[in-house]
Amino acid sequence: MTSWFPTRTPISELCLFSGFMDKINDSVFGSPLRNAISWYVETNKPQMTNEGRIVLMQVALEMLSWAYFVDYKHYYTNDNFDSLDAAVKLRKLLNEFRIPTVIPEHLSELFELSQQNNKDAPSILTSTRNALVHSTEKNRRKIGQLNGIHLYQIAQMGIGFIELVILAICMYEGTIAQRGWKGWKGEDEILVPWTKYK
């Protein structure tokens, strides 16, 4: 199973688990975090298809977005937040934690596709998920235009987002391994993006 866990850079257990224990026992985040982690584990199973990963990761991200903006921060009422487009919910969540919404350049085929379509990561993830779930003729054509590499990279991007959001909620400030990396293992490691703004 691949994950965000760095293989070259050592991390402190205290740095990793203190924030997690705080949030997993929290009345707002406890249940959503347990669900998100459970679905995250499912997406890492080798028998899970990329299509299944894409659908499950968007569900997890929307759930955490709701927990954060409605139940924790009280920025929105239930109805106001429910009326937002899925891509907007995801974009707001990523922006809140300073997670870039551009396609990572190492996902080169997906990056090129995003440049052609002028779409950011939340738009690509949610539009692909919607096309998979709502199987109209138009949506089947849309999915048919994506090759296996595109679907793999969209899935890896979505899983990477859920990893980052969970780590941000748990106040982790260390190093991560980037998803879908093609180069040498170890060269994929970067600091979480929100530490740059401290």
C-alpha cells in the first residue's frame, strides 16, 4: 500500500500522533475522520479500480469539507453549503489549508490535459466523478476520452488530497511523499504546503 509517509525523511511520532489523537476524539471531527480514513484504506487496496478511487475520494473530501465549514467553523448553514457546487466545496477546503489546486506537474499527462481544458484539480476531480456516477451518453463519451493513465493520475491526485486534508486537520507539519511520482523514491518528498505560510 502506498501512502504519504516519507521513506527518506525521519518524522517524529509525537509530531504525527498528538494532533491526530486530539481530532479523532473531537465531537466534530471524530466520526468524519474515522470514515475518511476507512475509505482511504479502501482506495489503497490493489483490487480497487481507479474509477472507484475517484468516486470514494470525492465523497470523503466533501464530507470533510462539510465537517470543517459547517460544523466546526460555522461559516455556512446546512442549506447554504449544500447548495454549493462540489468543485467549489473542494476548492474552498484546499484553499483553507493552502493546498495547491493546480495539477501537480509530475502528473504530466493529467497536467497537460488540464492545460488544454483550462481546469484546475477540483474541477477535474469532480467532473470526472460526476461523469462516472451519472452515466448519461454525454458523460460516457467524456469518460471514453480519458485513457488509463489519466484515470490513474486523477485517482492518485484525489488520494493525495485526502491525505493532505487529514494531515492538515491533525496539524501535521512535516514531510510527505507525493502521489503518482515517477522519479527516484525519496526525491518525491516535500514539506506540507501550509508550513510555508507560518
